[in-house]
Amino acid sequence: MADSLTGQTVELLQTLIRNECVNDGTAGSGHESRSAEVLQTFLEGPGISTERYEPTPGRASLVARIEGSDPSAPSVCLMGHTDVVPANAASWKRDPFGGELVDGEVWGRGAVDMLNLTASMAVAVRDLVRRGFRPRGDLIYFAVADEESGSAHGAQWMVDHAADAIRCDYLLTESGGVHSGSPEAPFIGVNVGEKGVAWRRLRVRGTPGHGSAPYRSDNALVKAAAVIQRLTAYSPAPRVHEMWRQQLASLHLDDDTMAELMDPARIDDALAAMPLGVARHLHACSHTTFSCNMIEGPMKHNTIPGAIDIGVDIRTLPGEDGADVERHLAEALGDLAADVEVDIVMNDPASSSRTDNPMWDALQRGVNRQFPTARLAPQMMVGFTDARIFRRLGSVAYGTGLFSPGLDAGDYASRFHGNDERIDVESLGLTTRFWLDVVTDVLG
């Protein structure tokens, strides 16, 4: 049975990868309806209801539900997004949308983020239906569009227009399940919170003119370059918060390193001495960060631009709000601040869920069925997921899963939005079994 379910997850994952639901941030991209249709066909049958929601042509999400027997029992939602970020095929060893199975790994854009979980959740739900499982509370499967670009055509639209279809007590989504610590006493990461998202568009104005006569010109691109340099050089002070303490506890650090990382005055020096991959992640967990990732405007070789927009990805720590973002920008830009217009693109604060509840206990038991000595490690995610939207609805939301002990945490992290994205078949089987164990524990 376990091998059969793993095979189903592999095949469904390959199909989802090949559907090429690439979300480039525009309303006309994504095409998630392709995968919503596949998943609806995969799941539908006696004992489960399915409905598609398509707020924008081609941008469909699927909600499937096994109705519970007890209206007072808790409800559980397994949520996976179906969109993926673009991939540059020239930089990959294999076709990013081929879904190839090579040496025990499925290759393709979305194999890690997060079609592996979307597929394994669907396989687990269908297995429960076919076995005639009747949950105490509702079991919901939510295959959602547009997670990669802020959720306007997906989870946020659903909350604004059809919240009752996805409302739940507990939500399980991306992205935890990676091993850390020692082999004898491993930790399994569970994302219980995530940093805030404060995307901003910074407009810098100048005076347009002919590029052949640049003397004493008011070039918006030159000003924008100075703004980008200021933001890149800006380094807010680190901050020790509760989730930071929890994060460090699972890393198997020596006492001296732990003491340094718990001291805000010494965190930056400690990070500078660490390998880049670990340091980059821990820096993001302990600092508000600024990343200038886009530049737009009417640019031409022979024209001095009169306006340039800079897209800045700002990630905030727990407790920070819009006023803190304004303060950070003012400090970073200094005397340039008066020349910059700031538009809010996205403004979601950091969010987290408590761990003193039956779902957390069920996750621990589900992990221990396959790894008896493992302990759950609460972690903060530095990226954002649709879990933040469900937390605003009142749900307890966790990013979880269960991957192979042989999956290196650094390699795994590098595959998110990276080249040669792939996931091993062992992890697909472990995670599929994990969903079954947790759901039957909570709802059985």
C-alpha cells in the first residue's frame, strides 16, 4: 500500500510540473486552471465534494471536502499551491517542466515549492475517501492559485469572497519537515510563523532629456542607483525574539555559539564566521531585510529617463508594522528620502501560531511513527506563504511535511526558486504517509 501511494504521488507530481503553471506576477499568467482540473478529476467521486473557484480567467483554485460527522469537531485543511515561479531552462541540467524521474528524484520547477506537498496531500485525501474514512470534523483539500505573487487571485480572493469554503481550525501547508540536529536525536522543523511582507515601490523622478547631452542633467536612473546603494548598505540592528530562541534550540550548536547568537550585540559577528548558507538564513531570521529586486521605467539608449520605479522586497520581524517600515526607509535613505515617493504594494505583518493544541501533538505523534526519537522544532519562515491569510481568519496554521533524513537542509533550501529543483522519492512517500497519520489522528 505504501509503495502504491508513493507511486501515485510521483505520477501526480510529474503531471503538475508538466502543467507549467508559471506565475510571473501578471494577472494573465499562472494558468492554474490546468492543475485545478487535473486535481478535481483525480479526487472526485462518492464521499467527497469538489468545487472550483476562478476569479480571473485561467486562475482557478480547487476546494475538495469530506464532510465531518460532528459539527462541533475541529476541521482540518491541507493546502498546497499549484503555481510556480519562472525557470530559465538554459541554467538547468534538465527540462524544468519535464517532470523527469532520475536516480530516485523527480526534477522540475515546483518539485520543492510546493507541488510535492500539493500532490502528496491529494493522494492522501483520495486514499482516505477510497477507504471510506469518515472524519469527525470536516477535512478540506485546498489547491490554491497565485501564492507566488501575493495571493490576490487565490487565497486572499477566497477569504474576501468565499471564506466559508476554506475556513478551518487547523491548516497544514508548506514548508517544514526537514531534519536537523544529530541522527540519534533529530529535530523535525515545523514552521509556526513567518516574517512580515512589506513590498514597496519607490519612484524616483528626474527630468527627461536627450542622452547625447548629459551635462548637469537630472537623471532619474542615476538617482535610483544611489537609492539602491543606500538600501543595500542599510543594516538594521538584529533583534532577539521568541521564535529566534526556538529556532536556535534545534540547531545543535555549541554553548559559545549559542551565547553569541542570543546576544544582539554579537549576532552579526557570529554570523560573519558561519558558512554562507546558514548565515544567510539566520541573518534573515534575526533582521529586518531589504532587497532591491526590480527596476522599471521608460528607458532607452538615447533618452535620459524622467522617472524610475524600484521594487523593494522588505521582510519585517514580529512586532513591526507599517510605521516601522517608514522609519527604516527614512534611516536608510537619509537625505535622499525627500526625492523618493513610496507606494505600498503589500503590507502583511509577521504572524505565528501557538503550539499548545491537539494538532501540534498529532504532528509529533505522526513524526514519531516513522522517526521514534525525533522532536518537533518550531521555526520561523523568512519567506511568506498563504498561512498568513489563514491566521488572520483565526486558524492555527503550520508549515510541515516529513522528508528523508538524507535530504541536506542547505541543498533543499537552495532549490526554492533555484536551478535544478528536485525532490527525492523517499521524501514523497514519507510525506504522503505523514498526512494520513496526522489526519486520522486528529479527525479519526
